[in-house]
Amino acid sequence: MRVSRALSLTTAPLAIAALLATSFSVTTIASAKNQEAQKVAVAIGQIEASRLSARAVSVETDQAIALARAVEQTTRSLVRQQKKLTTMAKIEAKERKAELARLAAERLLRESRAMQFKIVIPRNLNLPATFNSAKRIPVPGTRTTAYFGQRGWRWHGGVHTGLDFDGYQGQSVKAAADGVVIARGWDGSYGYSILLAHGGGVITRYAHLSAMDVSMGKRVKAGQHIGKVGSTGNASGSHLHFEVAIKDRLVNPLLWLRG
């Protein structure tokens, strides 16, 4: 009985130690398992995150592709519209060019008719071939109110064929250069007019006169008085209408005077 008690007293600490060792080992193993479980959870989380990220990238890629397709379609549509507008603009430009050409042809025809100046010089006038003289303003000290080539309903053919000098009623009209009187009298819409020939196919006309103070065939000098300003014929007020023709065609009197 004593031996059994003594044995119990000896083996009890060993059993406790073994129990403690076993408990420690279990705790260590549990801790290790817990760490492994955490690692596995982290790995699973990373895998899931990777899957979600890949899915998001796929969605973004699909959206980018859809946007690119929409942009491409819009661009193609705009290109088609631009081509259509360009074609329409070319057609309109061609039609406008044709219309402008037609109007220019009509205007040229009117101007050509308006600029014709045909006068038969009497043979008995013995007109010299040339005259050498300076050129003078036919109504000195006045302003020009209408120029050669101006357009408007007031003039025959819609084109003004000379220069208008704004003189007063009865003001003296001078010969623009040395010449010979080849015509004088009533001249339709020009009213009372005088025509001078200056040689070389040059003729000047002085229109809307109130008085004609030179006779047919008279030779005059540049600056010599030949008549008076009036408003006869188709005139809205007192002025001198002055024309210059060279070889049966009217030219710009201003350039002729300066030349």
C-alpha cells in the first residue's frame, strides 16, 4: 500500500508535465493552423481581388471599344456630310459663275452699244489730219458729278458715257483742244450739242447746252468759248455732258484730258 502511494506521488508530476507539454503542443499547432488559415484567406482575397480587377478591366475595355466605335461612326457621318456640302458648294459656285458670266456678257453688250460713236464728218470741212495743242477742261473750276462707265437707269444702256461737269446755267463752255466744228444743233437726249473733230479720229461732244456760239466748219483753239451750259435734252439740272470718242468708240474723257 505504501509502495503504491509512493508510486503515485512519483508519477503525478510526470503526468502533469506531460499534460502541460501536450497542451502547449496543441496550442502551438492551433496557432500554426490559424496562421495558415489566415494566409489561405489572404491568398483567396488576393485571387478574388485579381478576378474583380480583371473583370473591371474587361468592362472598361468593352466601354472603350464601344466609345471608339461610336466615334468612328460619327466621324464617318461627318465626312459624308462634309463631302455632300462640298459637292453642293461646287455646284452652287459653278451656277453662280455661269450667272455672273451671263450678266457680264449682257453688260458688255449694253456697254458696247452705248460706247459706239459713229459720226460722218462732212468732206467739205477740209479737216486737218492732226492737231497739236494742250488739252483744257471744258468748264474750268467746276466739280465732276458723274464719271465715265458709271451705271444707272438715268443713262442710255445703263452706262454713263462721259463726264458731267456741274456748271451753272449760262456758264461758258470751252473747247477741250484745237479742232473743227463738225456738228451742231439738237441731238435727241443730248439736247443742244456741239461736236469737234481734233484729228487722228478724235471727236469731242459738248451736250445739254443752252447756247451754241460757233458755226459749222469753224476752226477753234483749245480753251476758246464755244457755247453755254444748260439743261436741254435728258438732263435733271444744269451741267455739261462731255464725251470723247477715238475711232468711233467712246473712251474715258478723264484719261484723255490727262493724257
